[in-house]
Amino acid sequence: MSTPETRILTVAEALREATDVAMERDESVFVMGEGVADPKAIFGTTGGLLEKYGSRRVMEMPIAENGFTGAAIGAALMGRRPLIIHQRVDFALLSLEQLFNNAAKISYVSNGKHRVPLVVRMIVGRGWGQGPAHSQSLETLFAMVPGLKVVMPSTAREAKGQLIAALEDDNPVLVIEHRWVHYATGEVPPGRYVVPLDGPRIVRPGADVTIVATSYMLLEALCAAEALAEAGVSAEVIDMAVIRPFSPRMVVDSVRRTGRLMVVDTGFRRFGVGAELAACVAEEALGALRAPPLRFGLPDHPTPSSRALLGGFYPNALTIIDAAAGLAGADPLRLTAPRERMAAELAKLPMDVPHPTFRGPF
Amino acid sequence: MRTAEIDETLSLLRAMLRIRLIEEEIAARYAEQEMRCPVHLSTGQEAVAVGVCAALRPDDKVVSTHRCHAHYLAKGGDLKAMLAEMYGRAAGCCGGRGGSMHLFDDDAGVLLSLPIVGSCLPIANGVALSMIQRGLDAVSVAFFGDGATEEGVFHETLNFAAVHRLPALFVLENNLYSCYTGLDDRQPARPFSALADAHAIPTDGADGNDVEAVREATARAVARARAGEGPTLLVFDTYRWREHCGPNFDNDIGYRTETEFLSWKDRCPVERLATRLRAADLIDEAGLEAIRNAIGDEIGEAFAFAKAAPFPDPETVGNHVYA
């Protein structure tokens, strides 16, 4: 009897493989972006595709984000399936006119006669002094607009299946990837499969507190949940991977069981994913809440470049441990050891580089 | 002139006159306040729409702007679906979701119209790119006004089209005004062709009120595009007779003069071709009257259809947000 081979890939490798699978299956899929055909190949996520599919399907773009986004929409209207890649979310801001006014509305305005099968990958920067306009996590800006789908992958298996699902979807799908998620590893099945773009998923079941996380914060939340378990706190961790269409049902149901909610996401705290989820839980399950919901995100100022200013900017596993322990009323004596271990681990490296603790495999 | 040529020229006249009369009827009925959406009339600019579309095949695609009635009609867009859309009816081309600035007709090759200035330009590039990807020899045409050349996306679009030698025509319909601001207040004194030169794209063009010259210039650009020789900027100067948005004349509000308006009215594209055809004994008053009457019957029927058509079901308002 043979055992199936276990393949551990990074999220970056999984995204590359998803693109390859989709391009091989459907000749209408093609890639557009600044750097997609260059030697760096968007952090390796388009590596080898130019050699395999040629420059007509892996198209290097002029530095004209709105212009080539409009071209992608035009091609999509004609039945092609373009995949746009931006190395930073911040670059995609130049294409909002096309995304918001056209991509998001063409199906609606045409009364369902037209569709825009477009995928836009964009990457959230972090660390190494990226600064205020190379590190924005603006998923709620996009998620605010009906007609767009917004997906934030966190783990390798899901990232591959979500990107294939996006490339097979008949709607505009924005895939927002945190740069540090690219390093996360996990088991990835070969070939084609899809992870439906229909809502959150429970990654770790638990009974005492519901931790909803997006993107990179899911990885921190999973590591925090391990430490919390040692302290006797059973955390349910939910990956809010699909922000639009917005499906809060699973989160509300989870809070009905645990009575406690905290949301940790990569964007600004105010007007963020946490705000929307806390509002939904308050509307639908206020009586189930045993404590006010907590939300963690970025503070009300832009991202500074210097690491000296970044100390309290990003929530991390320690933030999550402390908050969840407080919510669930954890025994301080049982919390000390795992908390100190996490603190010591985090202290080994500067805060402005990805930490191996959060690389998995997840 | 051969018979076929005479027929073609007469059809240019008929197409321009049809657009003129349809928009005159919209203007006349607008005060009824039943067409409850903005209207941007093309009165005076019919030769550009008709001349360009006369050089296209049914499988060529056009994209247009907020001022899209003439383009839509000239390419063969369904009149009843257009009027029903303006009346907000379910039978409208958008089912009442778009209004007058979002006209489209797939069967006619009117892919879409977009109300944001310059927004349709890069869409035309994508359509042209898809023609290449699918091995078709159809062309993609973007109509836009002088204001759009001030948008960054105009330059992004020309650059992209040139790099990829796209089968695209960029039809610049220069009516001299963006809303109530003249071209001289918005752009330096330099020819539009300099903008195309900057992107290594050739410029062609003609008097925008001479429908036959427009058709011929367009035919040259189409031939280049189909031969794989890339995009062309087509510049046609013309004039918007009525206000930017709405059914009225507005020469009294102070941004342009009655004298200027009258000098362009003297160059009316419809009357100009009619005069030429009369001089060549190809049409007479009785012939013109017959055309007018036939068009009038069609218009009357289309308005009756639109006004009698049911409104969309309110229950459907949330449909088709996603495909």
C-alpha cells in the first residue's frame, strides 16, 4: 500500500502552482502586471510561467495601473480571464476608478448580461522600513463596494484552492496577500482543486473564546491559541478569508457557543473587519456575549518606517494571548509559562523581519 | 456615382437625420419629466458617430461615453431598448439600472458606455487585445471627447495600444467644450496629433461635420488596424449645439457666444450632406420628406413602446450584483 506523498509548500509556491494549474486548464487565463515577467517574478509567484506560456500570456505591463486594469476589464468582457498582479496594495490605488466604477458594476448595470471574470492579486507589505505607502492593508476599502469579491489567503492549501477558484469565478475577485503570509508553509495537494470563496472557516475548534483573524494575523492567532491551550483557554480560531461576499453566520454561531469575541486583522482597527463583525454579533447575538467584543488592528496613524516607531503598531501573538486570556478569565499562574516562552521567542529577532515561528507548517 | 455608392451616401443621410430627430424628440419630451435621468444630447455631432460606424463591420466593437446616444444608434443599437432605458423600464437595455449614460447593445457591437470621462478608453484596449488573443481581425473603437485627452488614462491607453500594436481606433470627438469650459482654458495651444506622436501613434482625421470625410478617414484607420499595423488616433472637430446635460440651448449663460454657435449651425452635418445630394440630383424635397416621415413613424412607435413598457419589479433590485 502506498501512502500519498505529502508536499509542503510555501504560500508563494502554492500561488504559483495555482496560476500554473489555471493557465494549463484554460487558455483564456493570462497574467498582467508590473514585474510578472521579470527575474524576481513577483516574489517567485509567477516564476517559470513566462518560459512555459510565453509573453502573450505572461504580459509585462507599463507603469499604468488604471490603464491596464481597464484593458483587463475589456478583455474579461470579451470572455478572457485576466489575472492582474500588483506588488503592493498601494499601487492598486491608481486603478480604483476602473475597479469601482466598471469591474464592480458591469454585471449589475447590464442586468446580468455581462460579466467580468477578473482576478487582481495585491500584496500587503510589512517590515524592513516599508513605510506609509508600501504597507497598507486596505481590504475593507475594496470590500465596501458591492460587486467585488475580496479574499485574503493565509495558508498554503487554501491559498492555492482560493486562487484557482478566483480564476474560475465569473466575477472580479481581489486576492489580498500579506507579504509575510508568502513564507508560511503547509501541505498542498497536487493538481486542481478549489476552496470555495463563500465565507469563513473554523481552523481550530474551541469553547472559551472566538478569535477571528484575517491574513497574516491568522498565523499569529494559531500560535497564540497553542499557548492559550497550555493555559487552559480553549480558543476557537476562525479564518475570515473571504471578506466579500460577507458571511458572518459562522462567527455569530461561534460566539453563541463561546460567549466571547475578539477580531484581529491586518488593517486599520477603525472601520475594519473587526468593526463589521462586532456589529453583526451585537445585532444578532448580543445576549450571548459574556464580555464586550474586542478588536485589534492598526492604530490611527500611517505606518512609520523606523523600527523605533513600530513597537506598538502591529498586534501579535502576545497581544492575542493577553486579550484572549483576559476575556476568558484565564488562570494567571497557568498563563505565565507559555506567555513568557512566546515573549522570549519573539525577542530573538527584530520586529521588522518575518519570524520563523509563524512559518508553519499550518 | 454607382448605385451602391448612392445608396451608401443616402444611408449616411438617413442615419444622421434619424439621430437628429430622435434627439429632438427626447428634447421635446424631456420637460414631461418622465425620462428621469440625465441626457447628454449629440445634436450637431451626428456626422462623427455615423461616419465612423459606416466604416465598421457588425463584429467590430465600440465603447462610448456619457454622450453615447449617437454612437449607440449609429452602430445599430436598438432604439426601443434605448428609450425604454431612459424611461427607466424593464425593457431598457440595462433593465433600468443604467440610464442614458450606460447604453449597450451586444447584437450591434456596442459593448458599453461609461459616464466617467476617459473610463472607456482602456476598455477598448482590452477588447482589441482579446481580438488578437482570439485570432480575429475585428477592431475596437473608443469614442471620447476633448476632455478625455486631459485624463491620465488617455495617455496610459495610447501607450499600451502602441506597445502592443492593438487593432484599436481612438476617436476624438472634439466639440471644443468640457461642460462649460472651453478647450483653450484647459489645454495649451498644440495639436492633438502631438499627443499621439508622443506615443508613436499616427493621427488621421477630417472635418467632423463632413460625414463622408469622417467615413473615409475611419476606413483608412480600420484598414491599418486589420492589417496588424496598430492603432490610430482619429481627430474630428465638431460642435455641441445644446447644453452639456439636458435639452436646452444655453448660449445665453455666458460661456460661449451666439455668434460662435450660429457659425457651427451653418455647418450642420445633416444639412450639409442633404445640400450635396440635392446639388447632385440624388435627392429632392419629396425624397427627404419621405425619409423624415418614415423616421417619424419609427420614433413615434418607439416612444409609445417605451412609455407603455412596465417598470422593473422592485423585488429584482438586488439581482446580478454578482454573475
